[in-house]
Amino acid sequence: MRFQFLIVVVLAMSTGCESEPPFVDNSVDPGAFALDVKEVILNHSSIARTSAEPADSVSVIEESVSNLDGSPTGDHRSTFEKILSTSKGLLKECQSSARNPPSLHAKLDELVKLAQTLPGDVKAGSRQKKE
């Protein structure tokens, strides 16, 4: 009985002792914040182009930059401010018009262009930070 217990303990320890990667606090990293915002814009602008409710995706974009004073904007603060202004304006248009305002695609193109100026590469399904 004791031997069986030892085997169970050894097996449990050998399978459950994998080490986790160390925690990295990106909340103060301007590069990580820029990459997150870039990813949100590229993904949600694509969704908004084909959505029956583009305001949903535009609101996610706006929310990603809505707290600039509490975010690590680094050297890209003016870009984030332009993204915030553009997304707020587009969100207002989406909410006050018949869902798809005439300027939808042009404004989404503008947001994508601004996002492309932020550092880092965003690829479908994965993110890689430029060195």
C-alpha cells in the first residue's frame, strides 16, 4: 500500500512540476502598449468593414486608447491622440447614421494607416515585436 502511494506521488510530481514562464509586466512598456493597440486596430477595422454593426468594432478600437493618461504612450502619444480622435468621430457617425456611414471605409483606412506607424509587427494569429 505504501509503495503504491509513493508511485502515485512520484507520478503526480513528475507531471505537475513544469515551470511557467516568468511574469512580464507590460503595463509600463510603451512598445507593448503600441503593439496591443496596433493589433486591436488591424483586427477590428477588418471586422468592422464587413459587419452589420461596425460600431461594435469601432468602440473596441476607441476603448483601447481611451485612457491615454494612464497608458505608457512613449514617443507615440500624438499618434494615439489621432487614433482616439478618429475613432471617437467614427463611432459617433456609426451610432447616429444607419449603421454604415459613408465615411466608414475611409476612416478605417485612416486608423489602419495610423496603426502602421506604431512599432512592432502584427501578423494574423501571432504578434512579433520588432527589435
